[in-house]
Amino acid sequence: MKIKKGMMSVMDQLFMNCEQTTYYAIKELDQEKINPKERIKYKTHLFYCTHCKRFYQQSKTIDKIIKATPEDLENMSHKKIKLDNKTKEKIVKEVRKKINHNNL
Amino acid sequence: MLNPEKWIEKHGDYLYAYVRYKVPSNEIAEDIVQETFLSALSSIKNFRDKSSERTWLVAILKRRIIDYYRKQAKNKERNITSYRLPFKQKGENKGHWLENRAPASWEPDAEINLDHFHQVLQLCLKMLSPKQRLVFIMKILDESPNENICKEAGISIANLWTIMHRSRLQVRECLEKKAYKK
């Protein structure tokens, strides 16, 4: 929904401005419970404000990438991330050392 | 008796892929994988097949990642953040996005080059103060409970949300500038 600038200020007085909306939007993204009144206000703002909507969507994309598991990464980029053999050998050596040292 | 070769062969690549893009470099990721195996070894007697071995190792790995950022937050690194919020601070449109800093449209997910995106993400995380970075990672990556984050970072709950708000605005804007703007 597109709204003209002047009209947006009026709407913001009724609901919330962009600074407040982004504050509540991130709380919800981070699984924090928010008061239903504030929830309605920020959701309404998201409905008419393209920039805040983008902020919300893009923050979700960033989260998805930060949280990505190896399976997600493979689906996203179609490539497998692997340890090189030298590093594997080094880790095996360290693990073996600890096993011997601790009599495991 | 545990066979180290088989153990690392079975889980090494998976753990490395999990951590690689969550820390700044290959070397740090490799160290964290090694620490994870060593730490798992110390508590192997406590591991009873309640969850799968991999789930157990990933939980340890996640703690190691948080530890990495916790150590960074303890370093007395100079605070380089002088970030100004991207909203008008006075006048009729107070609280609106500043025109030249409002979110632009990004390309669809499918076109993201992950390697590039992660390199830029790490650069952008560096722009946060170490404490901000710890809070940001604990909240997003680990979904840690608020009390734990506040305790680790020595902040109040109100402060937690101010930090998250600022950090998310700052990281998003930085990513847009460095990864998306042509």
C-alpha cells in the first residue's frame, strides 16, 4: 500500500513511526513477547511503510544466513564446505594425545 | 574404544561447515572445531545416548563460538562505533527514515553469493563494539535467554533491546552498502 508523505505523518501519529516500528519488529524477530496494543500498531505501520517492510524482511534474511546449518548452506550455495586433510590429521593427533593422556 | 580417525571423519566436515561462516576466518573455524572435539572428549563419560552424537557435538560447538565472541568482548578493544541512527531526530517527520539511509531493495535470496555475503557480514560485525557483537551473536545465533545475555555482557534488559535495535540497524545498513549497492 502506498501512502503520501503528509498522510504518513498522520498515520504515524495514530500508530507508530519508523524508529519505534523497527524497535518492536526486532523484538518480535528475537522472539520477545510484546504488548498486543504495540503489536497492532507496529504491524499496521509495516503494512503501509515500504522502508520498514524492507527492514523487516532483510533482517529475516540476515538471521537466516547467520543461523544457517551445513544443510541450509548446501541448499543455498550448492557447494560443500570441508575441512582440509592436513587440518583433519592435526585434529586427530590432538585427540589421540588427549585420549592417551587421560587414559580414555 | 574411540577411534579418532573415524570420529573426525564422521563429524569434522559438518562441524567445520557449521562454524565456518560464523567466525571471521578459516583458522578460527578450524581451532573451534578442534576445541569442540577436545572438549567433547572431556565430557564423553557424561554423554549418554539421549541425543544423537552430532546434536551433542553441535551444542558444544555453539558454546565454543559464543566463547570466542565472549573473549573478544573481554579484550579492551577500542570502541569504534560512532553510529548515528538512520532516523530524523527532530521536526515534523521525527522518527522517519533519513532519505539517503532508508532501506533499498535487495536482490532475491537466490542471487546472494554466500561467500561474498559472509565476508561482508564479518566486516560489518567488526564495526560493532565487542560487547554489541557478543549480544548480537548470542541473541541471533544461539537464541540465548535474555538473562544469560545480560549477565554475560553486564547490561540491563532495557539496554539489551537498545543494543539489538542499534546493531540490527547498523549491520543491515552496512551489508546494503557493501554487498548490495552497485
